[in-house]
Amino acid sequence: MTITVKGVAKEFGGFRAVDDLDLIIHEGELVALLGPSGSGKTTLLRIIAGLEFPDRGQVLFNGDDATARAVGERAVGFVFQHYALFRHMTVFENVAFGLRVKPRAQRPSRPEITRRVHELLRLVQLEGMAQRYPTQLSGGQRQRVALARALAIEPRVLLLDEPFGALDAQVRKDLRRWLRRLHQEMGLTSVFVTHDQEEALELADRVVVMNKGRIEQIGAPAEIYDRPANPFVYEFLGQVNRVPYRGEGNTARVLGRSFALEGTAGDGIAYVRPEEIEISREPRPDSVPALVRHVTALGPVIRIDLDLEGSDPVEVSLPPARWRDLCVTKGDAVHLRPANVRIFPAA
Amino acid sequence: MIATLTPAATTLPVRRRATREGRGVRWLLTTVAVLFLLGFLVLPLIAVFVEALRAGWGTYVAAIFEPDALAAIRLTLLVAAIAVPVNLVFGLCASWAIAKFDFPGKSVLITLIDLPFSVSPVISGLVWVLLFGTSGLLGPFLAPLGIKIVFAVPGIVLATIFVTFPFIARELIPLMAEQGREAEEAAVSLGASGWQTFRLVTLPNVKWGLLYGVLLCNARAMGEFGAVSVVSGHIRGLTNTMPLHIEILYNEYQSAAAFAVASLLALLGLVTLVIKTLLEWRYGAELAATRRH
């Protein structure tokens, strides 16, 4: 199902949650809405679901205007942030709910409902839990019940609001992989909301970065990470060093190295990822001296904090092997050379 | 298959309290509480039954089966049977609207629901006299139609509804507000209609609060004196409820009869409490699973 969002806007008591927003989600895609809290990502998801109605604009499902359709008529599976399980019902009854409330003509027979529920429970690996109540389950199990319940109505679109927000790190990782597989096997079109950039980059085919009710950038995870469209995306995704520079004619000097300024001349801010700064013992052309303030071993990467003369401290990250070759420790004098910078002239 | 009564795995571990008061303090507090309960609740209750039976079973039975007493009992039950369902529907509507939707005038509605608690019962009765009495606002229009409200059963029912309507709404509003809208949204997103959502999701989630509200409402509806006294007109055998009947008997120095009817009224209240306790005991596990009370 292709979902088209056209010029959608929504205000809550004067606060613009979603501001004239356009977005196309293609059939079979797994899309992440990524942004800080208050960026409008959950509101956008709820508008797509039909739980919230836009003040302006349209939502199209496969080209048909669905803006006025109620949530129940849109056949979307919605997974709530806190699962919203029916706590007075067993796991079985929760999953069966969507089938049992169908109009008599469309309702499957009793044995058929039982069969389908057990099939779904097998899918979410909760076969033995059918007679338990939600309070008797762990967070990860509740999340999977919520998924099974949403999938029971055989939706073409799956919408998930912060699906892994309340889970611990290991459970979250397993569930992510599992959701990815489920999405592919069932041929769903899925949209999930998250404020966790790692989650968005790992899980999604495309990431929509949102801020203040608007879209800052849309792209594949690698594209978003490697070529952020603006300072907001740069700062929101991953670690980055902000280095103010002074424009000198058509060039800018960033950490000792000159970069060509395209278009606007003048001062601005350069963004350099920690892994894009080369570090060496000996001075090289275009390098600047720095002093190692602190070394942190984070497992797969080593993070080094450095002090520079006449500039803010800088963070560099290295693979452990490279760090062992260099053998730098606290207090050492080293030289830095940025391999790649992105320059955003001051507005 | 017994699906609904699986005990919840919510047993708390027994743990030592950090706040351990001295033996003397605990003993003192317990004694004060027990003495207070005895003096102010149990003793008067016993007194009612002792007084009622002082003149023997014969007088007791005669006082209750006397025609005016029977009429009062019938009227009391009738009024409760009308007032409680009306307030049940109203309480559910009001709390649903207040807890689940935002609309202009919401805070005004919440304040208005508390009105009967904050005004004197005499005023709660008087408003109906002012509205429907012979010189009231609407009375002159109804009189030619032969509709009598004040000093008749309809007035008593209206006054009772007015006095008791906050009980159910007050019990449900915080409960529904705490539960939020997510479960309802989930039901609707799964294709449930508004009525299905209410019947299958909202109602089961508040059924205990609703039950307490109904029990409280019922106890008050049977026991209300002030407001009913103003609108009743005290016509024996016609517009006397049990509390009014008790007062009349007492004022006529028929204390044995007064206490006999009083004991019956007290008994009705006690039955309410017993039902509540029984239900709690019977459905304790489910109650724990749905985390409330």
C-alpha cells in the first residue's frame, strides 16, 4: 500500500505539531520517522492511522483519499507505545479481539478464530501464553502480544509508535531483527516512530528526519548519515564536532586544513565526524597540534578527547587496532588532520 | 476452561519495614483506632438493634408489618430502584465525556457534578418546591394537567436523584482519567464500533469503580432524609420513606417501633457492605490483576 501525505498540518491549541508536510511511503517500505520529542513524528503517525485528523491536507492510500476515513475503516495495524493491551482479557482474547468485533457477515467462525489466534501466537513466539493476562508478561512479551493483535486484522499497513522505547537493550535488539523479518515475510508497508537514531538507521529502508513539525531530510540510512542535509540532521545523527571557522576569501580553514567555499563566503560552522579526523604523532602538512585529554575504550571504538589551542575541544574516534599502533595516552602531544568536513556558512 | 480466575502473579515479597515504631506507639495507635471505631460506629449500631428488640420480637414484627411502615419500605425501595439506574447512566455518560474527551465547559461540568455535595440537603429539596410547587416556576403549568410533583412520589425521586448523582460520577472520573484513551484507541483501530468499545473495553475496566459507586449511591438513596423531607409532605402511607417514617415514629414517642424500622434500614446498609466484601473476596485475584482498589 502506497501512502501519500499531502500538505498535512495539525495544531494543538496554537502549537504547530505538524506543519504543511508532504511525504510518500512506497509499497513494501519500512520507514522510520526520526526526531526529538515534540518534532511531530507521533502526530504524523496518528494522522496516517486515522487516530488524529489533520486541520489541512490529505492522506491517500493507494491514491484514494482516506482523510475522512475513521481508523477502523483504514485497515491499519497500530502498535501503541505502551502496548495498550486490554488488561482484563487474556492474551488469547486480546489477539482475537479484532476478529470478534467484525460484523457478523465478515466474522470468521469460532474454530477459525481459534486457529488464526494460535497461528499468530506461534508467529510471535508466545504459544504457551494464551491464557495469561498482560500483567503476567514481561515487557517484550507484551510488545509481541500487541503486534499479534494488530496483525490479526490482516492489515496492509503496520504503524508502530516508539515500539521498543520501554524495553531493555538486549530485548530491543532481538525484537528489531525479528520485526524486520516479519515485515518482509508478510509483505507489509510499515512506518515506525523513534527518537533513537541507531534504531532508525539499523531497521529502516528509509529514514524521515523530523524537527518542529517539518521534514529535515528523507533518505536511506547511509545517505542520511554520510550526507546530512543541514546542521540539525548532522547534530541529531551520531557524534559530530562543531568547529567554527573564519572564511578567508574563497577558502575556509578548519583544523589547519583549507577547504574551498562554494557560493557564500564568510564565517560559518564546519561539522566533522570523530571518525573522519586523522590522528598522527608527527606533524604533517595541514595538520594542527593537539593535546590528549582523555581516552575512553568503548569496545569496538576508542574515543579520544583532545584540547586544541585557541579552539573548542575535539573528539576523535579510532578502531582499537589503529589506536594500539599509535599508542597515545593521556597528556600526549599529537597532530590532527580532518579528512572530510561539511561546511555550513553562517546564515 | 476457566479463563477469568487465574490468580495474578502479583504477590509482594514480605519485607522488613525501615520505619519500625516502638511497641508502645503501635499499641497506643491501635487502641485509639479500635476504641474510636467501637465508640462511634459499633456502639450506636448495637444500640439501634438493642432498642429495636427491647419490647420483644412481637412488637418488632408488628412495627415492621404495620401498613404505614410497609408503605414506607416500598416507597424507599422504589425510589432507590429509580434513582440508582438513572444515576448509573448519568454517571457513566458524564465520566466518559469528562475523562475521554476535551470540550469547552469541561471544568464547569466537573464543578456542577459536585454541587449536590456542597449544598445543604434542605436546599436540594427546596429547589424542587421552588420549581414545581403551586407557586413555583413550572408548577402552575403542570397543575391543570393533573401532574403533581411536589408532595408526591415524583418529587421524592427527583430530590433523591439530585442528592445522589455525584456518587457514581465521582468514583469513575478519576479512574477513567487514569486509564487514559489508549485502550479505546486500540479497540477502535482494530475495527470495533463505539458501542463495542464501550461494552468490551471501557466498561470492564471500570466495573469495580462502578460497583462501588452504585453501592454508595444506593445506600444514600435509601437513607436520604433532608431533601426528601422538604418535598415529601409527610403523608403517611403515601409519601413517607423509611427515614421520614422513623422520624415520625420517634417524635410520637413510639421509640420501639422507630428503632425497629431503623434497624431494618441499618440492615439494608449492612447488606450493601457485605455484598461489597463478598465480591472483593470472590474476585480478589482478578481485582489484583486489573490493579484497582
